[in-house]
Amino acid sequence: MKKLIVLLLTVLMLFSVAGCGSKEEGGSEEIPTITMDMSTLFIVPSLEATQKVEDALNDYLLNTLNEDFKVHLVITAIGDYFQKIPMELASGGEDAPDVVQVFSVSDWANQGYILPLDDYLNNELKGAYDMIKPIMGNGRVSGQTYMMPRYFGTVLDWKFIYNKDMVDAAGVDVTKVNDLDTLEECLAELKVAYPDEHFLVYCNQFDRILQSKTHTSQVGTYTATVGNDTTLYNYYETDAFKEAIQKAYEFRQKGYADPEGSANTLSHDAVVMGGSSKGVIMGHSNDCDSIAYMFSTTNTYGANFGAQTIAIDDLATDTLGIGIAHYCKNPDKAAKFINLLYTDQFVWDTVIYGAEGQDYVWNEDHTKVRYPDGLDFNSIPYNCMYSCGMIGNGFDYFLEFESGNETGSNGEYGKILFEKASIPPLYGFIPNTTNVMNEVTAVSNVVEQYSNVLLYGDVNPEEKYPEFLQALKDAGIDKIVADYQAQADEWLKG
């Protein structure tokens, strides 16, 4: 009997040892992998290039930080992300991501796509939570935290960015431009000098610019406050939206903007960088000189650019950030990785800039970086620099290039804009759509049908705008406004 017991214990020990393989051997205690799917506004890097970035991240996580998890990095084009991720969150398949960029925190929370994060705020997420505590309301829905808001220059300095050589040659004084009206005067002069050119790509940012002018703040996309009043209105009935679509149509009719309008699928910067438009309106969290320099050094046809501010955003409730999928098997590990995106320079720089040697190299004194020989901004294998505003701490942790600012963002300037911005009366309030889910779906379909063609100036608002407003009413927008107003009144009491 004693021999049998000894033999049994020996067998059990052998099985135990076999089942406790090392991290490298892939045994039962192999450390978990957290998959993060991140969107990019630039070209999606190849799998090989992304793998090298992933390897650099994991080497740092395991051997420098001694973390007990690895990361799998997936990069998705921004245009595909909006369809792909909700489908994966709904299905929870084998390859579905654990950490995702959140683009509509209220909708995703209400649909059960993302987990509440409250249990991690003072533990795994403590560093990030302490850093961004003043804006955490952006990630709360119905009293629970579902998203870590991005800490970034969400207050944008909107600029008219233009081919300076052509504007100077025409003798047009751009320094007088400070809003859409003075911009229109400038564009009229340029049209006389260059009748076959246009100095504006698209008009669909006009509503953002006019929101700033009228202090109109969108709440839950379809409603808005105006000024310091907490009354909610149908956003599409506000002066900001009405003036925006009127201006867009006028600019298109006068040949100031891209004649394709919403039919052009290229991004604003791609159109102007390639030279088919000689100007563009874009928002950045950086000063005019830096943005002009960035456009001058990264365009593909050798143009020299200038920039002039025409509007600066008010502070707005920001529904973008990062969250954890509801099916995640290791949410504590996912939370630790999210925390690193806000607090660890190497992690942030690697996700945004790529891998040393492949995508950048340091100078001799390790103070600035440059592209590897023969490569540039457009040809490095991995480039998510234009995605730096989507997640994490965008006020710090930027590599400094010898060639100048490559991201269009400046942490110091962005933070000044952020801290000085006007605060709307319902800042931090995110409405719950549960009571009006059917109406929200119906209104969303109407907005998709009408909004773009109006904002781009494709159609005459005299004809289409009344039709749009009636369709919104038929879809139930008045019920949405009333429901959100009741929620806002309760929120204000607290």
C-alpha cells in the first residue's frame, strides 16, 4: 500500500510539473494575451510591421516592467472601425479584441458591449484615473464608468491652411481672416486670381466652427444647448447648423470648395497634400506656425503653406476613449494595459510611432529621432501618428523629430486650449438612450440620409432642409429631446 501511495504521488507530481510549463513553453500558466484593436487615420501598416511593434511592446512589458500579460496589436482603418468593432463586440468571437476604442460610450454601454470600470479605477487604472479625474464624467453612463476618456487636445484650433506662395502671389491678405465671413471674402479674391483652382477641400466642418461662434454644444449627437442655458434643443434646428449648411451650399456654388463634395472619399489632408486643393480647413491642437510647417514638409508636390486661425472650440463632452469588451477574460490585465497608455512613455510612443530601427532611429545624444535612411513620413512601415488623439495621454509623450512636428499636435499648446476653453452648461452629461432606443435608431437613419449632403453643400438647403426637419420629427426627435431633458434635469440636481 505504501508503495502504491508513493507511486501515485510521483505520478501526480509529474503531471503537476508537466502542467506548469514556463511562459515560453506555452504551458497552462502561459501568461494571457490582451488584444487591442486601434483605428488609424493613415495607411494601415502591414502585419509584418505591426508584429515588430508588438514584439517591442511585449519585450518591454515582460522584461522591463515584469508584467504578467502580453499584448496583441491590431490596426484597423478608421472607416472600417465603425462597422467592424460593434459587430465583433456583439458576437464576441475567438479573435474579437479585449481593448477597444470607444466612439459612442452611451450606446455601447447600453448595448452591453463594454464593461464597467469602477472596480479598477483605484487599482489597475489608478495612475490614469488620478491624471484625468476632472474629465472622467465623459466616460460615465447612468452613474457607472464605462470608458477612460482620452486625455487630449479635444479643444481644437480651427485653421484655414493654404498654399502660401499662391496666396502671396495674388496679393491676398489672409491675416484678416478670423471667421467664415472673412474667409469667404478671401476665397472670392483667390477665385478671381485663380479661376480654375479651389482653396478649400470640404465644407463639413462649418458646423463645428459655428458651434464655437454661437456657443452651441451638442449633447448625445441629436440635441444641443445654446449659450449658458441648460435647455436642450433639436441640434439640427439650431442657428449653428442652419448657417453651416447655407454657407456650405454657397461656397460650393461659387466654386470655392472641392466640386465632388461628399462623393470624394479621400480625407481632407490627403486632398490638400496631393495638391488637388490649394487649401483646407482643419482643426489641430497646435499653433499656426507649427501646422504650416507640418503641411509644408509633408505635402507631395513641394508647396509652401501658411495657416490662420478662424475659430477655437468650446469644451465639449467627449464620447471618445478606450474601454474593455464585455467578454474579456482578463479585464484586470486589460485595465493595466490601458493605464500604461496614459502613464508610460515607452508604451505610448511605441503604439503611436512604431518600433525603433524600423520606423525611427535616435540621434547620437538620444534627444531627437529621425526616419531610417531612405524612408519618410509616408513610407515608414508603421505610422499611427495621426491617431495620437484617439486614445491615451495626448498631452505628453511625443517623440521629437529632427525634421519638426510630425503629428500636428502639441501637448503644451493643446493643454492651454483645453484649460482656457469655455465650458458648456451640461459638460460631462451623457444621456442614456434606453427609453428612446427606437427613436434614436430612426433618427440616426434620417441623419445618415440627409446630414452629409447638407453639410458638404451637395444640395440646396432651401429644398432639402425642410424635408430633413420633417423626417426628423416623423422619426421621433421631439421625444428624444424631451427624454434627454428630463435626464439632464436630474443630472443637474446631483
